Amino acid sequence: MMNNDVLRSVRYMLDISDAKVVDIIKLGGHEVTKADVIAFTKKDEEEGYEPCSDEIMASFLDGLVFFKRGKDESRPAVATELPMTNNTVLKKLRVAFELKEEDMHAILKAAEFPVSKPELSALFRKFGHTNYRACGDQFLRNFLKGLTLRVRG
């Protein structure tokens, strides 16, 4: 899934302004302007569209974790996984929203996209593990849809 789509979805889900998105990305350790965020949230066929890089998406997701849960100064910063994959996005959203396995299943069920426990746990395995499974665009789209239903009601 494109980084711009994820950014747009999370922005809508939380009903946050462009300025707040700038602040969240700054929390994650990257500097962007409000104009950059506006360009990132445009559709790819719109004039002024700018692709969101993996570094900015990683900063946004790290910043989202700090925004939702607070920053623990006693812990060292976690190294950012690049390139960004759908699995990484899913993991960061799970941490940011403090979701447990039952929550994940409820979210996917609400989006009418139920999955089994082994299918879900395979998405959170390390790359290279025998049971690792890549997270597809459809899965991530449905997860974002279900999470939006949960957050926005």
C-alpha cells in the first residue's frame, strides 16, 4: 500500500489537522512543512501530489506511537526498519493503538475481513521466519477501515 494512502487514512481516522500531522512527524524525528503534508495527502492524480518517502512514513508512525502513548525517555530509540512494508505499518499501528490479538480480530471482523489466529500471528513474525507472511494491500486496507470504524465510531 502506498505511504500516502496510509497517511491519508490515519489522518482521517484521527480527524487531525495538517499542522498536527507536521507535529507528529516531528515527534518521530523528521522535519516537514504543512505544504509537504498537504502534498502527501493529495490523490496521485491531483496537481501538487508528492509521494511520501519511507523515511517520512517511518517518522510519522514512530511519532504516532509517541503521540498516542507518550515517549519513554528511559528507553533508547528503536531503529527504523527501511524500506517500509505493510507488515511494519501494521506493527506500528498495533503499538500506537495498544491493540491486543483479540482487538485485531474484532477490528478485522468489523471490516468484514475475518482471519484466523495463525494467519494474523504470521504477519507479526520476523522476515525470514518459516511462518512469516507478507501483509498484502487488501489486508492493510481492511485493517485501516476496521480501525477507523473503531476509532471514529
